[in-house]
Amino acid sequence: MTISSMMGLQTALRGLLAEQVPVRDLSRIVESVATRSLQTRSLEHLVAAARVAVGGAIEPPTSPPAAPSRRLSARSQFDEASR
């Protein structure tokens, strides 16, 4: 790997971390950045290639838990009606 490839890898890792993408699978990231760096020197393209390589590890943000719904049973409806 050349110095420019190493700088591209470092930049790609920083980009992924800035986007809060997990970088645990370094082998995939290094392979994708090295392969893509043969075609382009664009840092955006290198980060995009790395993001695609670890795409399975990227999880969408979780939504907040839904508020509990109030379910009425026949008994609770009867109790409310008798009040």
C-alpha cells in the first residue's frame, strides 16, 4: 500500500467515524479503499466504497419506544361504567 493509499484509508476511516459508522471490520474497509483507490483519488468515493463494504453493520437509528397503549378489557369497561 502506498503513502497516498494510506492517507486515503485514514481519511476514509475518519469519514466513517464522523458518520458514526462502525469500523470493526477493518479488513473489508482496507480492501474496499485499496480497490477503489486504483480507480479514483476522490476522498468522497473512498468513504462511499468503505461505507458500502460495511453496509451490513450499519443500523438505522432506532426510534423512541412507543407509548404504552391503554387496552380496555370488558372488566375495566364495566368498572368505569358503574362509577
